[in-house]
Amino acid sequence: MKNILNLVLLVIGIIGYGQTEKPNILFIFSDDQSFETIGENGQTIVETPNLDKLTKNGTTFTHAYNQGAWSGAVCVASRSMMISGSSLWQAQKAVVKVKNKEQLSWPELMSEAGYTTYISGKWHVPMPVDSVFDVVKNIKKGMPKTVKTAYNRPIKGENPDIAWYPWDKENGGFWKGGKHWSEVLADDGVEYIERAKNDEAPFFMYLAFNAPHDPRQAPKEYVDKYVLDSIKLPENYQDLYPDMGGKAVPKIRDEKLAPFPRTPYAIKVHRQEYYASITYMDAQIGRILDALEKSGKADNTYIIFTSDHGLAVGHHGLVGKQNMYEHSMRAPFIISGPGIKANKKLDTPIYIQDAMATSLELASIKKPDYVAFKSVLPLMQNRTKKNYETIFGAYMGTQRMLIKDQWKLIVYPKIKKKKLFNLLEDELEINDLANNPDYSDKLDEMTNSLEAKMDKNNDPMTSLDAVDYTVYKKRKH
């Protein structure tokens, strides 16, 4: 009886609020930000005082995953899933249905429930943004336009007069328009919160930073915070990634940002710029959170922070996110607000796209049947132990991944290679157990589970033996 009473009280605390008004939802979305890059997570030297504060005030899911992508622009798939609620291989069709007004997107569901919906920043979903949001401000492209000198760099000893620097406004990118895009987004967020503080209708704000996506630009004083000698290489650093399918240089754009083979110097510089971009973005997040406090709306606002995926920046010899390793699949996921337990970390695996279903539950909106992702509130309230039995990931026709309990399988169908990791003992994915005969049964079990998941998810790759890429191209997602 006591346990039942405690559960009721917890539900009231998180869903009922003791208030009659609907809560506001502030969704903050970064781009290419790995879980390890928040200082409070204790894995890097990155200064993130505002995200640290958000972490301390709320609950963090330490294993939040993106499902992958059907193209090199991983964020398109991630954001299409986020907006539509559909899983990876259904999201393209779902976006078309939203465009054709056959189903409602996340902001449209919020709007139907009486919310004023607002967006500023990165969109990168293949549909008109003003067809689904009420208020639209300063929409940015998938990535800032970069220059040729931002690639295949840095080279130690290069001519400093022609080198690319993240604070050089002549390089455009985030500086196009005269003000850094992260600052522009903060300006928009602060302005709208000021306007909304007297509105009777609750708001749903979708603030999407382009940072820390490349070109990783920030003011010089932020770059100077990270002295190269203080930056450590990842423990799983490699000069070259060994599984490129016989190609000396991959076609993936992201991987061409740093020289081949990788050098410690180049990776340290890229990490320096990555950290600076994140710290500068964090300062802008602080401005948004301060404005929320001053508005008087903070006590009735839920904040969800996540990123569309992570990024390698030197892990495993990689620079981009087009891979199935933890550094690229995992992103931060923080939720704070009234009734949310403070300074709590949960290691239960979720998907970042669970943000949509979570916000619907917080707003007392019935989740439509076509939304595949799940609210994290039952996990926070101990109503369930897990949202998913397994975590699935895919990249085009070349990579598949499955996580089940502490085990992780990565498959490269084209080159007929498998990797097996025990994440509990080997979080950095250094010790591949796939060729160890002691784990042959586990490898078979994970392979069978992955193929079953592929079938259930309508994967365009019919099996792990289907290495003909035309199979992937011909089938619709």
C-alpha cells in the first residue's frame, strides 16, 4: 500500500504539478555534440557551466542514442525522426505524410493542444518549417557554408598567413551575417521569452543550434581557453580507421576535415575547436536560461536538452558521425523542470527522439499510434525498467548495430565484418570479441537478434548477407 501511495504522489509531482495551467516546454537541440562533452559528465575538460547547472537541476539519461541515417547528413534522419515521431526507416514517408497533412508533426500536436509553437535555428527537415510551426525566426541551413581551407587541416608547420582559424570572420560560416549563429539563436530565444511572459497560452519553443557542427568556429577568447598541451587524445585514438573497405580515403565529407593519416597534432586542434564551439554555445544557452528565470515562467517550464547525435573527433581514427560507435551514436539528454528529480543520472538506454513523446506526456497530450518513440517519464517514475529491449542503429547500406544489455554488435555487411563489444567492461570499444571463440555463441545470438530487429523495422537491407547496395537504393524507406 505504501509503494502504491508513493507512486501516486510521484505521478502527481511530475504530471499533475498541483497546477491547472499547462506547462511550457523548452526544447534545446545542439548539432554533433557527443555525450562526453558536458563537463558535469566528467569525461573531458570542456567548460559547460550552464549545461552543468541544467544537469544538476535535472535528470540525465547517460545512454541516449540516435538510430542512424539513410544518408551522410545524419542530422536529416535524426531530425526527421524527432519531428515526425517515426523510427528510422519510416521517417521519410512520415515527413511526406506531414507535408500532405495526413498526420501531425510534433509542433502541430502541441499547437492543437493550445500551445504557441516557436522555432529558431537549424531545421534541416525536408518540409516547409512554417507549415508546422506558428512562429518562425531565423531558420538556418543544415550547416554553415564553409571554405576549402577548412578541410585537410591543420598541417603542422603550415604557413600561418593562409591557415584557417575559427575566429576569422572572413571565412564566413557561423560568422555569416556579422554575428555568430549561436549568438543569433540566443538573441531570438531571449526575445521570444520576453514576449511570451505575458501570454496566457503555454509555449513550445524549439531552439536548434548549428553548433558544434563544423566549421567549428568561435571567438578567439574561447579557443584560447583550451591550450593544446592540455588536450588529451582519446584513449581509442588511431592514425587510420581500419575498416574503410579498402579505401585509403573515404568519400564521407566529415572525414576529410582532418588529414590522412590522422596526426595527434591535427586531432588536438580539432578537439580544441570543438570544445571552444561548445563552450561558446553553452554561454548562449546560459542567456536563454537566465531570460526564462527573469520571465517568471521557469517554475512552470520543462527543459529538454539533447543533440541529434554525437561525433568522433579523433576516436577510432574517425572525425565524423557516420559510424556506429558510442562516441557518435550517443548524445546528451537532460530533462529538468517541476517535479523532476535533481542531479540524477539514469543509465537506462533510450533514444534521443523520446523527447517528443516525453513532451506530449508532460503536456497531457495523447500520443498518436504512429509515434514510435516513448516517453521517458515512466523510467523516471520507476513505472518501468526499460523502454526498449534492444537499441538499433544503421548507416545507409554499410553498417548495422544492436545493443542488448551490456553487449553491442556492429556489422559491416559489405566487407563481411562483425565487431562485438562488452560495453560494461569496454565502454571505449577497444577490445573486439567477435573473433574470440569463447564468445561465438554470443556473436550468433546478437546476429540473430539484429536481423530480427532489421526485419521488424522494415530495414531496406533484407539481411546482413545482402551486400548488394542496389537493394538499399531500390527500396523505399
